[in-house]
Amino acid sequence: MEKYDVIVVGGGPGGSVAAMTAAGLGLKTIVLERGTRPGEKNVSGTGLSPKCYRDFEFMKEMKLPHERVATMATLHLSDDEAVERMSFSFTPSERAAYPEAREFLTVNVYRSELDPRLFGLAADAGAETRTSTRIVGVVKAEGGRITGVRTDTGETITGDIIIGADGVISTVARTAGIRQKWDPSEVAMIINIDFGAARADIDEAIGGNALHYWYSSVFPVGYSFFSAEGFHVGLGNYVTWWKKSPHYYLNRMFEIEGVQRQIRQCKGVAREFQNHMVTFLTNPTTTYGDSVLLVGDAAGFACPFEAEGVYYAMYSGMLAGKVAAEALSSGDVSRGFLSRYERAWRDSPVGEEFVGGEAIDGFVRGIGFNPEAGRWVIPMLNDAAFGLLNVAESHTASARNLPRLLLPYVPELARELKEDLLPLSARMVERPRRSARPGLVRLMRKALPRILPPLARFAARRPRSPYGEVVGPLLAEHFLTPYAEERINTLEEVERG
Amino acid sequence: MKTEEFAGLVHKVVPSRDFMSVDAGECTGCADCVIVCPVFLWKVREGRAVLAADYRERCLECGACWQVCSSGAIRFDFPDSGTGIVVRYG
Ligand SMILES: Cc1cc2nc3c(=O)[nH]c(=O)nc-3n(C[C@H](O)[C@H](O)[C@H](O)COP(=O)(O)OP(=O)(O)OC[C@H]3O[C@@H](n4cnc5c(N)ncnc54)[C@H](O)[C@@H]3O)c2cc1C
Ligand code: SF4
Ligand code: SF4
């Protein structure tokens, strides 16, 4: 019987890049996809990040028929009544770190075009490719050693290393005993409606402003992403989050005039209804086992902030292909040897994405995926913009009014800053493994005790002013105590002293 | 326009064999599957989850019901090779 060095299960971006890499390194490789054509089981919001083009030579030459380059993204904020209150856009920075990042935000594509291309590149690199082949599990020899995989027609395919690139519902991970299904708190589902439209109409209505995020206090964060001749409108949240049918929330999103206007102006016609899960992990811990490497969604590598996963699947696929080659040349496919896969991905952009894992998770659960938070975040941002820019009164009067507009939001903002945003920025800026105590936190601990007590004292001296009533106690509650315990304990002490 | 109206916009090669089922003995009737399924294939009757008879024609193979079921009552496999959902614009 034919024996492979590497069997890749799943012909998505992770599997194809893994197969391409393994075959390119001279390994006898086969990649197996359950669909009749790669991509036909897969759904994305459609955005490929500049990282894909920075790190993969083959992406630089890839031009897909229906891609649209997004050079601008817009965030729309709507209130309880699904009325849009505010929006703002951004474009790539001229000082971004590398050329692609200076040129575009994403390239929006369809998986039915991307996946077959990547699959074809794996074949070009020398991998054997098979579609319409569903794997029901790994095959174990007596003693438990994994020797291959079995298809749903009962065929056994034998190989030394199995790369599980079979997505969020990974059969390989489960049958190899690496994990059972994800904890429900770690998985989100995203529902999408795909609309078709004429290229000229999207060019006219949208152009390069092709990534729209919709945040509100009535539905979880949603999006409308535009490719050349179509667009996706959808939203998602953790599988355990929904209190009503996802359609209830999607309908609320569709009530927004701005969403309807986009569909109208593009003359969009609904073509397809889609739903797919994606992981939201703080820290992937089940990524390999004896004879098995997991890549992409099977490993839980989608970014926990925006669900970007194609790049992480491709990158981890490349690393898995390389580690497989090392393992085979040293004749050791044990868990022990394959642990260098985890070292490799932790040391790569994949691992970097999870450095702030828990803090990102806090932010996503606290604000991003939490419409409740929209009740104060959205009016606050709007009132700040209004307070600064309105012409309802003289600018002097507006400036005087600003605190009155914004003070009601201070308690929530202070809580959010303390619980999520400050830890988040501290974790992201620092590399915790290299310094015992993150420097930003250290800096804050040094600076805040100096800045805050005078502020608190100032506030305390004006008990009847809004500052004294609101800001003073808040500073004391949230910042003074934790950061300057030894110097000033409570606001009362400030007042007494 | 209601988004539910689009739930039937699905392309399929209808699988000839079952790929999902529910174990009534394990099911607690919590209805989590009913809530998440975006194409309305689950109902709770007499305290137990029931899967729509024509689910093979409408299921998106998303696995959300299986994932959310905390009592492990739902068995979910992908349909046979080369059958099931065909996402054209994913
Ligand atoms: C709605 C949505 C929007 C998203 N938007 C974006 C985005 O805009 N940008 C982005 O970068 N990422 C996005 N993501 C995440 C991204 O889609 C995934 O992270 C990415 O597809 C992971 O790639 P993969 O190769 O690991 O797995 P997949 O793309 O899931 O591929 C797995 C493959 O394995 C096959 N397979 C599964 N089981 C078996 C089996 N038993 N036997 C044989 N074959 C099998 C499947 O058919 C599939 O082709 C989004 C995700 C969702 C759900
Ligand atoms: S989620 Fe599981 S336990 Fe709850 S009703 Fe559905 S099948 Fe039964
Ligand atoms: S797999 Fe998805 S579409 Fe199918 S029944 Fe379960 S939730 Fe519904």
C-alpha cells in the first residue's frame, strides 16, 4: 500500500499551504478535501489582510476575478432605535510598517475563488490532491500509534504525519484525542447574507470604502464587506450568547437606514444565506499530539479580536509543513518532538496575536460583542464629537458645556478603562515573556500616583462642581487606591489633609 | 424585508444518508439548539428536541447546534463525501 510522509486533512487555506510547504520540501504529501471543490464548504467575511501578501510570495501574483481592494474602512454607530448616530473612517497610514500595509486595508475575495487557487498551488508544488474525500477519523495501530486516516467509504490512507487542517469542527483533533469539541465559550457563529450586484454599481456607491462595521446597542457588531460584484452583510457572537434567534439581531441591523441604503444603491440582490463558526480563544493550547499537527481553525488560531483567520491558517500551515519535514528527517514523530511546532507558532505572528489574549477577550466580551455597552459608548463618542464640533452655540460656550455632556459617561468609562482597556494596552505593548513586569504598567504605576493625587485634591476642593462630585470619587475609587495606596488611601484623607 | 426570508437561499447536493441525530435520553429540552439554528431546523416538543424531517435539504452544516448543546445530545457528522452544502459565494 502507498504510504505518505504527510497527510493533510482539509483543503482550506491552512491545508493547502501546509501541503504546498511539505511537498516543496520533498515530502510525499496528499491533501484531502470533503467538498467536490475546495471552498464550497467555507465562509469568510472575505477580507485578506496585507500580512498575507507580505509573507507569501505566491499571494503577490494572485489576482482573483472578484476581488476588491479595500482602501478605507468605516465604523458606523447606531443607537437603541437602530438610528445611525455617528460614523468615522480610516485609511492606511503612510508610516505603516511595510508597503502592502501602506497601500490597502484588505483585499476582499470569495473563498470559492481563493481556496481552489491555493489547492492548485499545492498540486503544483507536488502534493497529491483529492476532493470529495471526507475523513471520518485517524487510524491507530495496536498500541495507539496513529498510522493514517480513514475515509467515509472505508478506505485507509497511510502516512507518518497527519496535519489536521479541517477547520473549527476538527475531526482529526477529536479522533486523535487531542481535544473534544471546543468549550462553547470559545466559539462564535457568524451569519451572513451574500448579495450580488453589478461591479459598476458597487464602484459608484462604495468604491474602495469596502469594509463597513456596524456597532449598536441592539445587535452584536456586524459588517458589510464588499467584493467586486457582491457583498456580505452579517453579524456574529459567541454560540452561547444568543437570547433570541440570530435573525432577530440581523433584522435589527437591517433596520438601519445606512445598511438599507447600501443595498439599494448597489442594487444588491440576495444570493445566498450562510452561517459558519469560528474560534475565539484567549490562548490556543491544543495544537499537536503524537503524529499530529493542527493548523488554522482546527488549532483555534483565528484572531480573537476580529475573527481574521485566513492568514493565521496559512502561516501555521507553513510552520506545520516545516516541522513535519524536520520530524521525518530525524525519524521522530512523537509528541515530544512535535512540541517544536508550538514553539515555532508561539514565536511567530500567530503567537503574537495571542499575547494580549485575555485582555482582548475582556474587551471583546465587554464592548465589541456586547450591545449593552453600546448604550453608553455610542452616545459618549457622539456627545464628545458634538461637544467639540457643534455650532449650536459659540465655541466658548460649547467648550464650557463639554464636561456637562460627558460627565455622565465617566463611571462606565473609568470601569472599562480599568478592567479592560488599560490591561489590554499594557499586554499588547509589552512582551510579557521578556520582562517580568510589563513596562507600561510599571510606567503607569510610577506616573499615576504623581498625576492623580493633585487632580483628586483639586477635585475635592470643589465639592459642588461636577468635577468634585463625579470625578473626584471616581479617581479615588478606580485609580488612587490601587496605584498610590501607601501615599493616599482614600479621598476622605485627601479632603482631611 | 425580513432576513428569515433568505434562510432558504442555500445550494445543496442533498445527502442521501442521515448525518445528524438527537439522543432523546440525553436531551434536557433546554432549547439552545432551537435558538442558534439560523435555518430553524430544531423544535422542542414535550420537553425534547426534535430535528426537522427535511433537515438534509436545509442544514448549513455549521455545527452550531452541536457545539452549543451542553448535554451532548446531538450527534453531528459531515454528510458523505461530495454531498451537502455548496457555498457559492462564501
Ligand atoms: C463568517 C466568517 C467571516 C470571517 N471573515 C474572515 C475574514 O474576513 N478574513 C479572514 O482572514 N478570516 C475570516 N474568518 C475566519 C476564516 O474563515 C477562518 O479562520 C479560515 O477559513 C481558517 O482556515 P482553515 O484552513 O484553518 O479552515 P477552513 O477554511 O475551515 O478549511 C477547512 C477545510 O477542511 C475541510 N474539511 C473539514 N472536515 C473535513 C473532513 N473530515 N474531511 C475532509 N475535509 C474536511 C472543509 O471542507 C474545509 O475546506 C471568518 C470566519 C467566519 C466564520
Ligand atoms: S441543545 Fe441539546 S439538550 Fe438542549 S434542547 Fe437541544 S438537543 Fe436538547
Ligand atoms: S448544523 Fe447548523 S444549520 Fe444544521 S441543524 Fe445545526 S445549527 Fe442548524
